[in-house]
Amino acid sequence: MNTGLRCALTVGAVALLPLRGMLASPPSAGAASSSETRTVPLEVTVRGTVTDTGGTPLSNVQVVANGVNRAALTDERGRFVFRGLPAGTYHLDFVRIGFSSAHQVVTVPASGPEITVTVIMRVATVRLSSVNVTATPTGTDPLNVTQATVQLSGKELQRALSTSLGQTLAKEPGMATRFNGPMAATPVIRGLTGERVLVLQDGDRAGDLSSAAADHLNAVDPSTAERIEVIRGPASLLYGNNALGGVVNVISQDIPTTIPTRVTGYSLVQGESVTPGGVVNVGLTLPVSSTLAVTLRGGLRQFANMRVGGGAAQPNTNGNTQQFVLGSGYVGSRASVGVVFREMDFAYGLPHAAEDEAVRLDGVRRSLVLQSTLNTGWGALPSVRVDQTVQRYSHAEIEEDGAVGTRFRLNTQTTNITARTQWGRATGAVGAQGLFRQYAPVGDEAFTPAADNENVALFAYQELPLGLGRTEEHSPRLQLGARYDRFSIHTKPGLEAARFGEARTRTFDNVAASLGLSVPVAEGVSLTANGSRGFRAPAVEELYAQGFHAAVGTFDIGNPDLAAEKSTGLEVGLRAQTPRVFAQFGAYRNMIDDYVVPELMAFPALSTAPGVPVVTFVGRDALMHGVEGQIESKLVYRFVGGVMGDYVRATIRGTDESLPFIPAGRLGASLRYDSGRVSAGGDVRRVFAQSRVSGGEFDVPTDAYTMLDLNATWLFTVHGKQVHSMTFRVDNALDEQYRDATSRIKRFAFNPGRNAALVYKLLF
């Protein structure tokens, strides 16, 4: 067993020992009476019924209990139940496609009679966000989050759903995609991507190599998502290394956290013309007993070569994926435990210049995830959650003649221990995290040595109402926290020692902090401000590369003396969320010390291939600042209109030198008819020219272009419990032939052309 895995399992076992003792030997009544904060944790049941404004029960409403990773689904009578919630106050969020999200505050005592709630949901026409579980360790109302957030679910997700995670999010303010083909298109947040943006699946790191190179995919399919949440801006406080730009969390609820009263599930079918083919996904949740449920998921995706503007096919851009998920969850009065196994197999080709050979990637990602929560019965520490993951990722890069150029293997283990806290009016969490990675490229074309990473961290977070409003819910809130990280990287050159040198170790220590304030200024409107300090340790490619990097067409030479990047982020924002208006505006300034940038060397003879640029990596002080915003509002009758825009400027501090591959500014507008059940409309975006580039052969200027997207959605319910949603879209209706400024292949390849897409989803 490797060292990282032993460390992860040891940390988890140590953490679970006291939990096992609590479960085996519950405290006696006498012991409880000797403490003011400890009580006998008896089961308190929270039941409820959800209806529409006419009193008709609503099935398939997702009910989220923030802060404890619990979600229930209403039955055909609109009923739901939570058993075994730890004592505390919860914001229950109610989400169903076609309806405005609803909120209900529930206070759960340590013991007592069951709690009953009744919730009325209204038909939605304006985009609304529900509870955000990614932005804070306790989950909170979006109006109280002090950083800019994005949430895609329901109709908004179906209108945006694409082949890759990056393309699905690209239309959101402050977001773009690093395009390297239909599969290899990863998210860009405020101009940052790759190693500076962290992708999660159900709150756990996705153990793939998408951050290492532009041609590697995010091994998380957006078609499996119930919703996608994004934190824009530095998020190192909660997630540590790799979160300077932000966090993307794909929430699929593969582990059941409540036990349904019937078999529930979904099916999704999607077809697209720009990548001819489609995807089929099916999921089931089966109750086995009153405390145990099992989940089954499966999906296939197949597509042909991508079409660009004008209809021409981009060679070598076809691909396929297969997915399988098996999970189970136990939910009791004292504890809940769930486990899930996921497998994703993939094969796809990469766009290439006419003079280059075609390369295909063939790989697999497997993961085993354990999530457990214990209700402690302590008033100050009501629950402890322990998550562990073991992941195996590998892919081979196959050349035109069928030979394997390089094989990549990545093993990842994580351990996260989070304890919720309650000190008077202050709520929060304290925790410890461990991340262990073993990376090994194999083959003559490998341009880095094998390396192990170890990252251990401690963090604390608190949210405090300041008591200045008419109620606690309408009071300004202070959010503050701190985090300590120790990150080490150890190279293992092995047989490649002659090329990469002897084994080397670098260790980075860092303290991160965050301070935020949200101030309600009117019903459903808040002002926010946030300051944060984060870091990113340099990657093995930046420290120890020595060879040709096919993904970017350069001969890379690492710099083993690089310092860690340290960011100071400041942002202010305005949020509004009412039945008639959704709005979010923000301005930010992110200063990153020792920002790692590639730099052309003056000695091209070092390259083994004539004419290939030779690149090393240097640390420069960078400044990134920008604005972003959107507003959507009911107009007249059933029409909804909106505008959006964003702009980011990124330079080396003290100079006018631009950072590479920065998104161009955008302005857009939308208009649609929306009755809640039927909607039809479109949006238009003007993307401006990007002439501020870093220069060189690859980061070339891009022209302005206009995008017109059209869409229509129909929602209907059958037998009171089957919810059907059908969306027809035409993306890039003008069939523009364009290049994005963030694309790593913009020198020789265009982005997708006109796309007619149909998305059908059934919930039952």
C-alpha cells in the first residue's frame, strides 16, 4: 500500500475511533444532566408537505438541509421527511424545475416531538438561486454569501448543458472556457484556469489531470448534475491549494442522504448537431428498508467530429464516454454513512494543426467515496462529518500509427474531517484535511518525472449575525476564517534520472485567511464585501519539466526555485433576489505574488525538435481586476428580460505586459416569454476583440463576434409524480466562425458552429 493511502486511511481511522465509541456507548441520562451543553440525542423527525399555490401536492421537490449534506425528495403527495438531523437551526431549501425556490427556517432541538412544516411553491419565471453548499462549510442563503457565486439547475442548466463542464458554464458572467476540443474544455474563472481552478464532485476533489494540461478533460460529465455551483474568486480558505481562481462543484447526489418511500430516479436524453450524436443517462434510488437505500446510475455519450462555423468538420474531434455508479446510504438517528463507486471510461481525439499528427486519448477514472456524519449530542459541536476518497485515473496518448506515446497514471486519496460548531449566535465549522497524490507519466515522450504530493491542512470558519437588524435573518453577517496548509512535492525520476536528475523535494507552508461582510439593505437585497488571502504551490510541470509538451507545442524546462503563488483578493458586490428580479453585480481586484508564467528562452538549441519554442517558468507579480454582472426581471405580461456583461484585465504589476489567454469583454441581452410551464426566447452576446495578448506564437489576438442563442422549454407532469422537461436550443444560430481568446488552439482551430440541441429529462 502506498504511503499516501496509508496516511489517508490512518487519519480517517483515528477520526472515526471516537465516533465509534459514541455510537457504541451512548451517554447516560445522568451524565447528560451534569453538562449544560450535552443532551441525550434522541431522534427528532422533521416532516413536511409541499404544494403549489392552488393546494396541489408537488412531487419530486428536492429539499436541501444546509450544512449537513442532507437532501430529501417529496413523494406523489408532496411529503418529505428528515430523520436524525443534529440539533441546530437549518434553512431548508425547496427546489423543483419550473418553480421558485422556497425557504423554511427550522430549529431542531436535541430531543422532543416531531416538527411539521408546510411549504407553498410558486411558479417561477425569473432565475433564482437556492441554498449554496459550496461557498461555506455550513451552507447558507445566497444573499448571505460574501463572494460571487453561480448556480445552475433546472431550466437554466438544461438551456446551458453541453458536452463539457467548461462549455456548460461559459455563458455565466465572469466565466469562460479553455477550449481544446469538445471534451477538453475546462472552466475559466475571472481569467484563471488550469491549476488555479478546483473542480469538485459532490464536494470531493475530482482526481483527474485536467488542471495539468489543456488537452486533458474534466472527468465529470455535466449531464449527471442535479445542479452546478461555482465560487468566483479565491477560495483557498475552505479548499486549499488550486483554488486561487475559484471552485466548481458538480452536485449529483450519488449517495442517498434520506430514504425515499418509493423508487425514485431520472432519465436524460440529449442530442446535438454540432457534435453529431448524443448522451443517455439513467439513475435509480431504491429504498431497501426504513434506514437503507441504494443508488444505480449509468450513462453513454457518443459523438462525431465537431462542426465549426460554416459547417466544416474539425478532424479528429470525435469521442465517447461510458459511466457507471453504484452507491448506498444508511440514515439513522445517530449517524448516516454512505459509500459510492464511480467509473468513467473515455476516448476522444484532439484538434490539431495541419502539419501535426492526430493524437487520441483513451482512459478511465475510478473512485470510491465514503461519507459519514455523526450526531454528537453536544450543543457546541452538534455533528462531525468524515469524508474519504480513493481514486485511480489513467490515460494513454495514442499516435496516428497506433503507438502509445505516453501513459499517465494518477492515484489520489483525500480525507476531510469537518465538525459543525454552535457558539451562541455564531455558527461555523472546524476541520482537518489531507490530500495525497501519486503521479507517474510513463514513456519516452514523458516531459516530467513522476512525483508524489502531500497536503495536510487545518481550518476554522465562523459566521456571526451582528444583531443590527429587526430580526437575526435581516441582520448584517460577518464571515471569517483561517487555514494552515503544508504542501510537499517529491520527485521520483526512477529510470529517467539521467534526464530529470536526482530525486528532489520542495515543501511549502502557508496561512490563508478570509473576512467577509453581508449587509441586507432591503427585502431580498444585500451588499457584500470580501477580502481573502490564498496560495498555490507550483506544479510538477512548472518545477521539473524537461521535454516536449505536445498539448501546447513547446519544449518546457522547469524552474525548481519557483516560490508559491500568494493571492490577495478583494471584491464588493450587490445581490437581489425577489419574485420579480434576480441581479448580481460585482467588482474585484486580485493581486497574485510570484504568479507563474511561461517565458520564452533565448537558447532554442536546447530543444530536440528544430523550430519548437523553448519555454521555462518564472514568477512575476500579477494584477487582475474586473467587473461582472447580470440582471433578469419580469417586464410586462409574461415576458422576462435581462442584461449581462463582464470584463477582466490582467497584467504584470508595474508594467503594461498582459497575461496570456485572458477572456475578452462581453455584453449581452436576453428576452423570453415564460409562463413557468412554457418558455421561449433567446439571448444575444457581443464578444469584443481581444488585442491585449502576451505575444508569441500561441497567444494571438482574436476578432470580435456576435452570438445568438435561441431556446424553448416545455414542462409537464403526468400522474401527479412524473415531471417531464423538454428543451430545444439553437446555439450560435448565426453560425459564426469565431475563436475565443481563452482557447489554447485558437491559432489553428475555430470554436463550435451552429448547434441544434434537444434535452429531455424525466423525474419520477
